Amino acid sequence: YIVEPCHGVSPEVVGGKGAALASISDTGILIPPWLAVTPEAFKRCLGEERHRDLAAATGYLDAKSTIKDLRCEPWLIDALKEHIGRLCPEGEAVAVRSSAVE
């Protein structure tokens, strides 16, 4: 559910921005440490019922009401703490960006 820099990460796995970061990393250009939370993690946090409701949403308000109370699950918070701890052992700042999978 969390992808760290590696070669050949596809947009289908981490979204366009995550894939672009992986591609830039492959060139040797220096960029800050990064990771990507996959859309699968979001789907797992949604659960099956909310996922169905979100897929059936007919507009912004339907989608918003479906996810308004959504919270990160403890397993994802723990995984993020672990990965960020490895990437930023001294508590360095991290940038957060969203990305989407078509």
C-alpha cells in the first residue's frame, strides 16, 4: 500500500505524480526522499460499501457525503510512520501531494 522509490513504477499503481517522481529518480536528478500511498490503500480504508457508494455517486455532493467521515485506518498510520521514519530519521519535513489513477 506504500511505494518507495523504485524503478519502473507505473501510473496505474501510484498515479501520475508518483510515476513522474519515480521517472525523475531514475535519471539521477536529486529530489527529496519520497513515498506514495497507493489508491488501493484508499479503497481499503473506504471499505466495500463506501467504495460502491462512491462509484455510484452522481456528483460532487454525493461523493463528498460518502467520504466526509473517512479516516486513515490504524494499519495505514502505522505503515506511514514506519516508512516516513526510514525516509526522514531526523524528523525532516516531507511534501505531500495527491495523485489519481485513471
